[in-house]
Amino acid sequence: MKFLLFGASGMVGSGALLECLDDAGVTEVVSVARSPSGVSHPKFRELLHRDFFDYAPIQAQLADTDACLFCLGVSSNGLSEPENSRNTYDLTMAAANAILSVSPALVFCFVSGQGTDSSGTSRLMWARVKGRTENALLALPMRAAYMFRPGFIQPMRGVRSKTRLYQAAYNLLAPIVSLIQPLIRKLGTTTVVLGRALIDVGCNGYPSPILETAKINRVVGGG
């Protein structure tokens, strides 16, 4: 299967990329990115593209995509709701519509977040914006769309967070990770489990369109 990956330079995306490269069912991984990753692998290809709101220059190369793993995320800290909506809703929908127009049998896996609100009533701005994005994706006429809402994510296999505060917290917890694994499995997940779950659902589907942490872990026996 041909997988399209957004966000390969981030913690979740880089974790998903490692799992894709190891998975025999994934025959090709195409990363859409603004700059080269430095990753070299026989089944890995990069589409370097600057404007994530206009895919016309590369749209033909998005054809025949079986599944898209959308792991691209921008912090909402300090942003107004219109600004966050552009960086989340508009950016995601631009990609989804561009891919869908040339890959009608698309499966779209969107990494959202724990606490996302699909009803639009949350007092948390980011939760409303994420929820609106999820609803719009689920309304598109693609083969299937799945919303992943992980809570705490433990980076593994050398993966690091680009957010300094988060990485500092992971570094602090590193010496006791083995002791708190039961808690992580209950309240969170890992980049390995999340990556494998994204691949499994992209290939095989899932009974429900929304996967909270517990379901993400159960997909691959991680919890």
C-alpha cells in the first residue's frame, strides 16, 4: 500500500515513519514536507513543497494514495481562534481535498488529540477547532476517515519532540519509564504503538471512526 505522510519531522510523524519503513504491508511512503528529512530508504520518497494550502504543483504525485497519515500539528498557544483555525482546519482540509481529488479510495487518518470536542461547545478553543476539523473530514466522500485522539505519548526509538518543554519532561521521566509503564499504558501510548495503530487502521479499517487512547492501544495490543 502507498502511504502519504504529513508531519514526518515531528514526534508523532517521525515515529509513524519508522513504523511504516519496518512494515512489509507498506510498499511506499511518500512524505510531503517543506525541507529534506535526511532519511534514506528504498521505499521512502519526499515531495518537497512550500505552500500547504495549495497542492496544484504536486497534485498529480498524490494520485493512487491508499492511506494518508496526517500527523502535522501546530501549537495553538498565543493564537486567536481564526489563526488556529487556519493552521488546523484550513491546512488539514486543503490537504485532504487535494489528495481525495486524485485518490477517491483514500483512507485518511488524522492525529487529533485527547479532549477534542466534536460538539463545538467546549470552552477550549483548540478543542473546538480540532472537533470542527474532525467533523469536516468525516463528511468527505472518501473510503474512510479515522480520528486518533491520543493523550500522553511516550517517544521511543530515538524519536524526540520538537517542543522543548515536552522533550524536557520526557528526559526527566526517562530514568523511571520502566517503572511507570503500567500507568503509560493506561493513560497514554507510545510513538511505536501509535505508529503501528495508524498503519493497521489505514490498511484494515476500524469499527468506529474515533479512536481514543485505549482503542489506539488495543489496535496493536499495546494496552
